[in-house]
Amino acid sequence: MSSNVYSSQEFIFSKSHFMKALKSKAFYLRLLLAVIGMTLVFFSTPSKAEDTLYKRLGGTYNIASTVDYLVDLIYENDGLNANPALKNVHDNVATKAGFKVMLTNWVVQETGGPKIYQPDPFGRGKDMKSSHPHLNISNREFDIIKTLCLATFYKFNVPNHEIDQLMDDLETYRKQIVTRKDEEKFQSRLYKDGVTYR
């Protein structure tokens, strides 16, 4: 007899053995499918949307503390004060506290917090484009402000993800804030070799 031919007794034994193995494999197969199904449900469930930047920064009080520190740096910076229009603003110490309030309100609103940045009867609280032309701000001065912002975020231990968002958002206002027409050709030190240094 060839080795490929089975007796009826061997076939019955093999069949019952195979059925046991099949039942055992079926159990494990069902278990595996259940695990895969639960995994798919877990990963396909929409994740909770990321909180607003306002919430992730800790809200108004944290923003106000950061702005308070930042404005002091801005007012004392020699590079910014080389611009006579900015120096004139910075020398008027009576307006400093009010500027801190307005900037805090703007940051709160821009980061997804309450809509509290509003124009007042004295001409403050305007949009960025309307409120900066008289300051004659250059690209270099805008870079100085960005650098002071970055130093402030590091001082207050703002996480990297939030710093990236803040710095990218700030950059979107460059064209509205920079109004100097007679600026020499400017190569930002925040950009080098095609790499953006936020």
C-alpha cells in the first residue's frame, strides 16, 4: 500500500483529531477576531479634539503674567527703541499698564479664549493692520519682537507644541505689522539655509 492511502480506521482517527484541533483553532480565531474588533473600535473612535491654545496655556492669568514680562522686555529693548516712533511709545510710562491689558486681551482672544479684545473710544483695540502704521516697524524690529516672545515662552516653560503654534501665529501678522517702506534689504536671522528658526 502506498503511504498516501489511509485505512478507514486511520481516517476516522484523523477526522476526529482534526475536528478537535479545528474547534480549538476556532476558539482562538474567535478570540483573535474579538481582540482585533475591539482594537478597531478603540482606534476608529474619534479622539477628543485638542483643547484651545488658550486652555493649554492655562487661561487668562497665565497669559497676563507672560504678557507682563514680555512688555517689560519690549519697552527696554535698545534695538526697538532705536525706532523713534517706538521709543516715543515706550517713554510714555503712563500707557504701559494699559498696553499690557490690551495685549493680554488680544492674546486671550487670539488663542481661543473669550472675545475680550475690543476697540475703545480712545482708538485702542483696533485690528493689527490699523493699529501699527504710525509706528513704522521694520522686519528687523518684528524679528526682535519674535525673539523676545520666544525668550519669554522659554522663561515661562511653555511647552514646545504651544511655542510652535504661538510663533507660527505671530508670523502670520508680519505683513500687517511691518510698515516701514525705506527698510534696507533684510535677511531675517530667524531664517537660515532654508530652515525656519521659530
